Amino acid sequence: MSDVNALSVPGYVYVNRGLINFTGSDRDALAAVIAHEIAHTSARHAVRSAEKQLKYSLALELLLKGESARELGSIAANLALLGYGRREEYEADRLGVRYMARAGYDPNGMLRFFRKLQRNEGREPKGLSTYFRTHPSTSDRIVRVEKEIA
């Protein structure tokens, strides 16, 4: 399977061929991914992330002396920023469900997309490796989207 991916920048949403092939004829599943990406832009996630990175970078420069201290601080800052990324993913899922419903798409398309993604992912990582993921686990996202749809 080729990569399944989409991304957003202010004013544009990009989807790759892998995503289009993956969703197939399920227009609601494709709409779910697009709604999720639109939600990232409307919630200004990229802008807030860049602002946070700049703050962390400046703080590290002022507080830490020496190369190894800076590297350790940078690792800690990156781990902290990953947490923000997961919260933003949950928010984009929640807003995406709402956008889909308002636009006349079936929000269950997001569940179908995540369930298909989960089947194709295989075993989800556990333990320390979960801290290095930018996205929450697919199973957690499914639970939250089910609650949002209800």
C-alpha cells in the first residue's frame, strides 16, 4: 500500500493518490479526511505550533548553557510539543465531524476511515514508542469520534 496522507496549509488541503485509492468510492471517508484538515487550518494549529516552537527555542537558548544541556532541553521540548500535536489531532477530528454533518456528509465516514486505517496498521505501538508519535492511537480516535457523533 502506498502512503495514505493529507496535509493542510492556510488556504489549501492536499491529499495524495494513496489516500484517494485507500478511500475508494467512500466519498464520506474522503470528506472526513478533508474536513479534518480544514479543521486544522480553521483552528490555526500550524500557527500555534510554530509560535510554541519559537518560544521553546528562545527559552532554551536563554536558560541552558553548553551543547549537551541544549540537546537535552531540545528533546524535552519536542516531547512536550508532541502532546500538543495529539490534542490538536483530537480537536481536528471533533471539528471535522461537525463540519461533515453541516456540509451534508455522513460523519460515520470518519469512523469507517479510521477502522479501515486501523485494520491496515496492524498492531499499535505500546510503551515508550507511543511518546514519539505525533498522532493519537487510531483506537483512541475511534472512541472519541463515536462519542462526538452520538
